[in-house]
Amino acid sequence: MQDRLEDFIKENRGQFDELEPRHSVWEKIDVELTDGKVKSINLTMWLWKVAVVILIGAVAFLLVDRYTFKEQQIAAVTTVEEFNELETFYTSLISKKELRVEDATSSDDFFTFLATDIEEIDAIYIELKTTFEKDLETPAVLDALVHLLRQKLHLISSQLDVLNEIKTNDNEVDLMDEGISSL
């Protein structure tokens, strides 16, 4: 029986290829196959995909925000610690040199010609340090504070150099006076 069907199909193949069903037949087949569910599934799937993308974006934003916030906190803590170490170091150097200047000037009553400059630097330093401690714990402000400490240290060192030079000149004059008086 199958052979006769195959023979019939082979003999009438041209007639099968020429005829196509009407458009309404295809629409009925489509409706029967889908039962109207395919369109709602596509809409539901599309909404789920959008929700997942939004969720992934929100999680990524929160993770990046949290990570950068922690980095800022760590940077602020290290900046404050670094400032405290630098301030301690420079303050100890400055106080040692100031003591040497006081010793040199108290015995000979020298005029401290850089006192006003040092006072100005101190005033600027105090103002900038207050700003740094309140809300601007940035490396730029830290650099400015360290620069002021270095400038103060340099002024005191130059004052010490001048005082030492004056003392050596006085000693040379005294030695010359002693040499002349002994002749």
C-alpha cells in the first residue's frame, strides 16, 4: 500500500507544489498552535529581562559606590596618619632649632630678624590645619601644610646660620684684638 502512495505522490508532485493554502488557513493554524499564549509569554519574558538588567545595574552601582567610599575613607585615614607623623617630625626639628636660636640670642641680645615671617607662617599654618582637620583631608592640603613647616624650618635654619656667622666674626675680631694687644 505504501508503494502505491509513493507512486501517486511522484506522479502528481507538480500539482502538490503549485497549490498553497489561503492566508486565512495559516492564521487559523497559528491561532490553534499558540492559543494566544505566545504573545503574553514574549511580553512577560521581555519584562523579566528588563528587570534583570535593571537589577544587575543597581547591584553594580552599589558595589562600585561602596568600594570607592571605602577607598576614600582609607585614603583619609592614611592622610591624617601621614600628617601626624610629618607634623611630629618637623615640629621636633623646629623646636630644637628654636632652642638653639634662643640660646644664641639670649646671651648676646641679637635681633631675631625673621620673627615676623615666622609668625605669619604660623598663622597661615594654624588656619590651614584647622581646615585640614575639619573637612579637607586631601593630599594637596597635606602638601601645603608640610611646605609651611619646611619653610619655617628653613627660616629658622637661616637665622641660625646668620647668628653663627656673626659669632665667628666676633671671635675672629676678638682674636685679632688679642693679637694686636700682645704686640
